[in-house]
Amino acid sequence: MTGHALLSGVVVGGTGGVWRVRTEHGDTIEASLRGRLKKSNAGRRADGSLRRDTVLSASKTSKLAVGDDVLLEEGERGGGWAIAEILPRRSKLARRVPGGGQGERIVAANVDQVVVMFAAAKPEPHRRMLDRFLVIAESNELTPRIVINKVDLVGDDAARERFNVYERIGYAVHYTSVKDGRALDELRSVFSGRRSVVTGPSGVGKSSLLNALFPGSNLRVGAISESVNKGRHTTVGAAMLPLLTEADGYVIDTPGLREIGLWSVPAAELDRCFPEIRGLRDQCRFADCRHMAEPDCAVTNAVRGGTIDAERYDSYVKLLSELAEER
């Protein structure tokens, strides 16, 4: 280091050589990633401070991701800004390296929650798709929330009848409407001060809802070109959008999140991504029970007894089949 004062910030976008960083002062600057100044998170003390004997080469350091908290250093004689340190991550949204490779690819770092938005109608909601989104959040040990928008089109009772199974499982479900302002005050507090991955099918009103919650943000969620996601093994792009101020929180837009095939959840771990199945898996006769046709399976017994929703179980079976085909 040159001894210059370091400026803190959060990575909000970019790839490879140039990254956009929102600084502690609220402005956004471009910065390069200084390879020899990367610091391994493993080289930090318990309090998060850096051990100065842990400078590693770029090949041994975790790759930078949207959402990473960083320290910036300004080059001498107006040489521009460089990312000098990557601070420890508290969480991550990651997928396995595609093509059978080892390791993982970080899509977003320091995520507080995954907010899955569907519409009560127009477009017609498909619960199996919703289950896919929830599996991705669960596999990353991130808290998912469900937002059912456009409730004014069907009414509260009809919307709750269709989605109350998720409330029974334990998920937080919010029933909202931009048109009549339903539940917006409650939902605003869900986003405030948090870094939220917002996802869901197109046409459900993600941008309209977020702009109604935070007027002036002018968010265009989903505006990242879909071209970056063509092809099975293409890197999934992400961008982090501030909700007015850092205190209001951030929205992380991740195109391609629905493609569970890209995430390669191990088939043997899929049952852990369904909370109602996860709670029964240790009660099965066999430790490696797939919850299909095995005898004395606590999960299939619960499905027959009505304590596990049959449609949710069908989602599990379909996903298990798809993951088995990927092997």
C-alpha cells in the first residue's frame, strides 16, 4: 500500500477489469481490482481486522462479486481508484461452477434476503416455478420472502387460499397491490436497511412495486440484457441498485435466477431445501432415503396423511428427477 487513506464502499456492478463501487459518501466511482493487494478473508482475525502477513496472489483469492464490501485506494498523481481490500463476506448467493468443475461462482455477496415476487393474476402464477426460486434461496441458506402482487385483481381471500400453504410451512408471505396501496407500508420495512435479491417471473410488477415503495428510486429491475444469460454455462450477471440511500437498502437484480439447472443443487441435498421435508428426513428408515418409494418413509407417509402438501411434494419429485438427469 502507498499509505493513502482508504475509502470504503460496496461493489454495485461491473465485471473483470472495471467495477462500479458506491462509496461511503454515496457517489459511484469506477475502480480496478489491484491483484497484488487482494487480501484473503482467511487471513483476518476474529474481529474482522486484517492480518498484514496474508497478502495472496489473485489465483488464491476469492473473486470479487456484486455486493462485496471493499476498501478503495486512490492512485498517485490522479491514477484512478483501485480496490485494495475485499472485506469478509457474511453471506453469499452462489452456484456451482458449471460443466462439472470444482468450486463455486459467487453471484452476489452479503445478501440479507431473497424476495420472490409473483402476481396473483396476469400473469397466472405457477407454484412449481415459485418452488424453484425457494429452493435456490434455501440451498444458499438465505432467508426467502414471498410477495404476491396484484392482489386487487383476485381479492385477498382468493390469493391467500392459493398461497397459504407457504405460510403454513413458515415462509413470510406478503399480499400487495400497487394500484390500491395494499400492504405497502408493511413491505417497505422489509426492504429498509437490507440488501435484497429481488426475483420472479416477468410481468409481475417488480419495478412498479419497488418504485411505489421508494418513490424517486427510478428502479428498472430486470433491465440487464438477457443476452448475458444465453447458453447453459454463461456467467449470470448481477447489479445492485440503491433504494435512495444506503439506509433504505439495496436491491440486487440477478437475471437467470430461475434456471435451477445452472445452480446444480446436489440431488442428495434437495430434501434439505424443502423445510417441511427437512424436518422429517431423519425419521425415515434409511439415511439416504430419497422419499420416493422407500419403505417406512416419514415424508411419503406425511404426504398421504395430508401434513405435507401434495403439490409441494410433486415439485420435489420433479426437481429430483431433473437433477438426476443432469448427472
